Amino acid sequence: MIRLSQEDIDEELKNLSGWRVLNEKLHKEFQFDDFSQAFGFMTRAAIECEKMNHHPEWFNVYNRITIDLTTHDAGGITKNDVNLAKILNSLAR
């Protein structure tokens, strides 16, 4: 995977509702009604992440999940991160 330029990242962010760049990673905080909904999201997300062989950095407290995406092998944000962000947004609906 090839690391995206800042211009490419800025363009991709226009279509990634709620995502921003924080500490050179795509970053979003999801909030759900309760722990069960948050955990269900994480379970669905884990299945998609395994399919892609692309695993996020995430942190969960009760109904909140904080996710950071980066491609360590590329040293930054890649199209793979953007694609996973889109999938995660669709799973959170």
C-alpha cells in the first residue's frame, strides 16, 4: 500500500463523515445507545477487518468506541484505511 498525500487525505475526508486526522491517523469517536450496541458494532467490524487483514487501533468504554486507522507498513494513511473507515461508518448506522 502507498501512503496518501495530505491533499489526497483532505479529499477523502470530504466523504468520510465524522473522521478527521489526529496524530497522523484517521480518527473517529463512535457513540451508541449502550454497551450491547457498541459491542455488536465491534463484533461486526472485527469480521470486516479480518476479511481485509487490516486491524484498527480501538478503545472501548461502555457505549463509546474510539478508532484510529493507519497502515504501519506504509508509515501513514493509505486507501486501505479510507476503505475501512467507509465500512465502519456503514456498520454504525
